[in-house]
Amino acid sequence: MQLKRHWQLYVFLIPAVVSMAVFHYGPMYGLILAFKDYKPYLGYLGSPWVGFKNFMRFFQSNRFTQVMSNTMILSAYSMIASFPLPIVLAVCLNYVPSVRLKKTVQNITYAPHFVSTVVVVSMLNIFFARDYGLVNNIREMLGLERILYMGSTTAFRHLYVWSGVWQGVGWSSVIYFSSLSAIDETLHDVAQVDGASIIQRIRYIDLPMLKPTIVTLLILRTGDLLSVGFDKVYLMQNSLNSPVSEVISTYTYSMGIGSQQYGYSVAIGMFESVVNLIMVLTVNQISKKLSETSVW
């Protein structure tokens, strides 16, 4: 009955359903390669089965520890640095009395989100170049020696994470702005009458109201613990910083496309997805028990 009454709405869903089926669920058929010694000339079904050999090869590889530690350190660093800042930005701007100033700051912080990853990495290469980079020019003016930042194993993680923070903090704060706008202004009015300071209003009104949103986004973020973005790492990676920049996504690419070990690369990607799924399910259950807030 509902389908007949609102059939127009279901028609609008068709493109999204078709897109998900073709580009997300359809390719999952290729996961069988993780259990095969895939040969292109034999095809998906003709290639011999090897069971969990590809997985065991990855676990026993001398690159396993390096790749896993690099991925988890980079992901955890990104989460710690980037997750709280959008909340801080949204809460601070919520108390800015000037609407023009608030809109100006929002537009400035939103803008980097629309800069492509290629451009961001190009900016890093220009600003931190050893011979002509702005940072090294300033260091030379201060009497310090020039540093090859883009080839430094020490600087790589900081450049990756904080350039990501710069690019995403404004856009990530949008959902917190929406949650703050839904708070009843009467609560703030009553708090002001009782003499509550801005810090007290943030602590006892804003943060409790933001808690469900914060917990939900944190749960979803933990589901990407091993999913460090390929494009940015790959563009920043070179032979000098590879000891800390080789992550699961780049290793999968080098094994699959570079070495044409398709079954092995699919096994690595499948392992990454399974770990992410376990993480999000675990954190969701913990959150449900401790705070009664969960995604499902």
C-alpha cells in the first residue's frame, strides 16, 4: 500500500540502488580471487584454488609488521588530530556574535575541502621543497640548515596528518553546526539568567547535546582504522620516506598492479575490510553498553 501511495519516491531511489549494485555489490564477486592463484588467461573460475595461502603469505611476510604499524600509526594520529578540532571550531563559532564574521570564518575553513588531493600534495612539495621552499627559506634566514622534508621519515606523518586537518576541519564541522543549531535557545537563556559563563554553557548544554553525534561519528571513524587514503599517501611517497609511508593501500597497489599478484593483493584488501568491520562492530557494542548511543 505504501509503495503504491509513494511510488514517485521509490522511483528516485532506483539510480542509487542501481549504482550501489553495479559499483559496490557487483565487484564483491571478485573476492574469490583472495582464495585463488589467479591467472588472467584462466579467468575467475578457471584459476586454481589455494585456500588461505594468500592470507598466510601476507601474515608471514617480512613487510606485514611494517605495513600494519605504519597504517595504524598514521590512522590513529589522523583520528586524534582531526576528530576533536571540528567540534572545537563549531562550538567556538557558535558563540561568535557577529554573523558576518561567523560566515567569513566558515567560508574560509570550508574552502580547502574542495581543493583536490593532487593540488594539496603539490602545495606541500612547493612549500617544503629543500632548494626553494618557503619553510626552508625561512630556516635559512634564521641561520638554520635546509631540510629535505618530503624525504624525511620524521616529517612525513606530520605533513600528511596536519595537511589533512587543514583540508577537512571546516567541512567536518558542518554536522556539528547542524546539531548546535537544533539546541533550544531557551536553555541558553535560562543558563544566562542563572549566571552561567560561556564555558559552563558549553559544558552543560552544548557538549551533552552533541554527545550522540560525536559518538556516532567516532564509531564510524573507527571503522576506517586500516583505511588510510591511497591517493595522498601514494603522491607523497618516495624511496626515502617509504619506511614510514608504506601502508596497506599502497602495498596492495604495488602487489596487484605493480607485481600483478592479483590474488595476493585481493587477500590483503579483504583482510583490511574484515578488520575494519570487526572494529566498527566492537566499538558500536561498547558504545551501546556504556552510553546507550550506537549506530544500530
